[in-house]
Amino acid sequence: MDFATGLGLVAGMAVLAAMILMGGDLGMFMDMHAFIVIFGGASAATLIRFPLSAIFHGLPLGMRFAFTIRRMSLRDLVDEIASIAEVARKSGPVGLEKVEVDDPFLAKGIRFVADGYDTNFIRDNLERDRDNFLTHLDEGQKIYRGIGDCAPAFGMIGTLIGMVQMFANMTDPSKLGPYMAVALLATFYGATVANLFCLPIADKLHLKLVDEEINRTLIIDGILMIREAKSPALVREMLLAYLPEKHRHSADDAVAVAA
């Protein structure tokens, strides 16, 4: 689990709750009209902006990946693929049937090699799988960013509605307070939804998308080299290019010590 996402959300809500309770109570910040303007308007705008299928795919996928973290680092992934290449060199493709890995994408590639599929089939299938996954993840981050973009705008719309209602009822002082509350709370809801939830989650999903693209491309290259019976040392050297410079040097040192 990606604790940073959960910790950030909890900390943000705690700060808001503390500021609210220091000057009153939560009931002061509850208003159904402002809630309808923000969540109803943002939902309607999202339905107009994106296809329904993209919303059904993107929202749950985005939320799941915003709170999950990859089990293996890039360095561990290189080491594991190199060890798989060692198994393939000693036992042949059949020996890969006994290899167990946690990453489903890597496990799929290993199964293709063990079953004897040709290189073009493996490349096309894995690249298509990678691209489809990245497309859905990109849809998720775009949807959350879209909600984050339109929520403050609907907050302003709610503020304008509240101001119009307030000025239209200047003769009745008892209505000025509720209408002013709608005006201010709509802006508050819109800013909170955008800047505490949607936009941070969209940014986190963008980073996850970049990481997943690198990891899955690395896996594809590693699987293809294993299929072509490349030596484990060559597989490791080729995949080290995916690592940042400082991690690449430490990996080289580790290989030299092992040798």
C-alpha cells in the first residue's frame, strides 16, 4: 500500500477539521445547496467530458493505483529477471515452468517463453497488454484531473448563485445569512475537492503511469532476451540502462563482488 497517499489525505482532512473546530463546529460547514452545486455539477461535467466506459474503467482503476505501490523496485526487477535468465540457461525454457514470481505481467511473459511462443508473438502480446493498461491508467488520471479542474469553477458558480439570491432578498435580513453561507461554502467545497483530493490523486497517477511504463518495458525487453537465450550477464547489463545512474553503479559493484 502507498501510505503516502493515505497519510496525505488524512493529514489534510485533519488540518481542515482542526481549523473548523477551533472557530465553531462542523455543522456550520454543512450545506446541502453547496453540496449539490459542487458534486452534482462536477459529476455532470465529467459525464459530458468523458465516455461512460472510460469513467467506469478510470475511476476505480485510478483510485486503486493511487493507494497501491509496486512490490518490487526497478533494481529488484532487474535482479529477478537476471536470475530467471540464469534458470533458462541451465534448464532451458521448460525449466521456467517452475519459476514463481509475484508480478503478473512478468509471470505472463515467463509463461509465453516456457510454452515456446515465438519472439514476435511475445513482443506484440506484451506490448499490447502494456499499452492497454497504460491507456486505462491515463484515463483515470485525466478523469480525476478533469474533476479537479471543474470543481473550483462550480464553486464559483455556487458563489454567484448565492450572491444573486442574497441581493434579491436584501429586504429580508433572515435570508441573508443562509444565502451567504451557500456562496462561501460552495467555493470552500470546490477548492477542497480539487486541491486535497482530485488534483493530488491525478498527479500521483501520472507518476505511477510513468513508473509502470518503464517497469513493463523493462520486463518486455528482459523476456525477449530470455526468449533469445541471451546470457544472464548480458541480460543484466542491458537492463541496467533502465536504472538511474547512481543505482546503476551500485548494481555494477554488486555484480563485480559476486564475480
